[in-house]
Amino acid sequence: MDIQTLTTFFMWCTIFNAGILLLWTVFFLFAPDLVYRTQKAWFPIPRETFNVVIYALIGFFKIVFIVFSLVPYLALLMIG
């Protein structure tokens, strides 16, 4: 596998993961009650706990996105 193929792969991974992160964040910022109501049907947890869990998961996903998608893509751009 050559560097150009890897660069293209990580570019698309970065785009898809950034889209997921952006969509998740926008939903939680602009429609938190809708998200809570739909999740409350499956997981009966208090609102405060739900907020903490969502913020923690968004933060974790952001770190994983940066480490495993964005950084390899930028490194491949630098060496390519």
C-alpha cells in the first residue's frame, strides 16, 4: 500500500468522523430535550446523569478522533 492510498483513506476517515462528531454535538446543543426523551425510553436515568454521560462520550470520541484519524492524516500529508 502506498502513501497516497493511505492519505486518501485517512482523509475520508477524518471527514466521516468529523461529520459524526459535528452531528452529535449539534444534536446535543440544539435539541437536548429531544435526545433525552428518545434515550429515556430505553435507559431510565436522571437528566443530570444523562448530561454527564453525553459530555463524557463526546469528549472521548473527540480525543479518539484526533488521535486515530486527524493526526495520522496530517502526518501522512507532511511526509507525502
